[in-house]
Amino acid sequence: MKQSRFAFSMVELVFVIVVLGIVSSIGASIIAKAFETYVIQKATYNASVKTELAAQEIANRLANSVPWTFVAKIPGDHAGLIVLKESPTNNTHTVLEWVGIDNDSFSAVTPPGWSGYCDINSSNPGQCPTQGSDPAFTTAVIPNLSGPTATTTSTIADSAVFFKTDYYSSALRYSPRCIGFANDGDTTCAVGVATFVAGPPPVINFDDANPKIRAEQYALSWSAYALVPVYVRTTPSGTRLYDLMLFYGYQPWENETYNGGGRTGSTLINNVSAFKFTQLGNTIRFKLCVVQQIGTGAREQITICKEKAVVR
């Protein structure tokens, strides 16, 4: 007896194939979209994290600074500068430079390496008694942090003292232009340190005995700092990208510059598209933008910007 067999008809088979094609097409589109979203979110997160870390590092450095020392320069031009407190910056002055306070030997131990207080009644133009200081700690910390370089021995004698006053002498106001930033040999308002002795009492001896206006509060510095954008490449969309370099361990009041004597900086962050800064009073504001490439096309990139204000 002949048995009957059931099977798909040609129409049914074609219909099933069409349905499966539609389903797979929709599924592939969903998967592709989900993967694209994941790639964008991951790139955004990575760029945001590294930009925030770099911005926080900059803010921490700026927080330990002498407020009136901020200048803007054109890369490679150490003579021409803009004093931020006096003038707004422009698109050509992209280097930010300032003098940092030695916070490490100030706050790392008790008593501090330097107390920040000068006994005015017992001081004279050549020295300043500074009660509550531990000179041995400071004289050990400075060379350990800065390290010897081609242009300095990195000792306490390379340091400088900045009093909390508007004036250095009766005729000359404290200014970034006369602490060596202008690279013209003018360091007349930098109060250089000759020795820092234990005492008692502990005493800071200045490197010359010219008349100085002294104040009860002072800050000790062994280094200036510079944030320098270095051009690297241009993206397919035409965006110019830079490495933001951090230079330190040099003393302008010793006629040193941030890239002199074979000194090299450390890369703070890559793929920087913008680094802007300004000063209003004792507040420094800066904006840092970083590009993250997510493809090879001109539009396949994202930009993350962080902006911070630091009050000094």
C-alpha cells in the first residue's frame, strides 16, 4: 500500500526563507547598532577618564603655586611673554608657566621642612630667622625630588624665597618679568637662597644682601613648571592634535628655561585638541579637550573637554 508523505510546498519554502531573511536582517541591524553604541560609550568613557585625570593633575600643580607668577608664552619663545594677571591670552601664547611652592617639604613632616614664617624683628636684608622649620629635611627633599640636571646641582642654594607681599624693594614690585621668565637676565626681584641652616633658630640666608622688603609669611620654591603643547599630527577631519608636556625641576631665577640644557618633559596626556587658560585675580581657569578616534573616517572621532578653576 502506497503511503502519503507531507512536505513543504515551494510557496511555503520561499515564504519561510523570506521570513528568516527579514528576521536575520533585523537581528544583524540590532547587533550592529548595539556594538556601535558600545564602541562609542567605551571611547567616551576612556577619553573622559584620562582627560579628568590629566585635568586633576594640572589643578593639583596649580594649587601649589605663587599666584602672581603665571605667564603665557609662545612655544620656543622664552623672551616674549604675557603676564596673565595683566592681559588676556590669545591663540599664539599656548604655553603656561609658573613658579611652584615646595609643598612636599612643607607638609610631609612635623615640624615642616620650612614653616613659612619669618621673624621680622630679628631679620635683616641678608637673612630671615624662621622658627618651627626643619632645614635638614628640606635640604634632603629638594635634590631628591628635582634630581641633578645639566644646568643645575639641584640643591637648596638653587631655591628662592617669595614673601607674601606686593613689593620686593621700595622701587620694584614682584613681577614674573624679574624672576627670570623673560630670559633676559633680569632676576632682580627673585630672593635667592644661599643656605638654610638649623640654628637655633633656623635661618634662611639670602644669596645677596641687597635691601629686601620682608614679610612675616613666605613660600619656598625650588622649581618652576611649564605646560607645553607639542604638535603631533592632524586628524582626517582636520583637527590638530598635541601632546601636552609637563616640565619642572628648573629655576628661572638661575637663568634656566624649561627646555634648556637638554632637559626633556614628561607627557601628561596625548591627543589634545585644545588647552586654554586665563587668570582673574587669584583664580586660574583652564580648559582641556582631548580627541578619541573611533574609526578611520573624518567624522569618526569624539572630543571630551574638562574645565576647572583653581583659587590661589
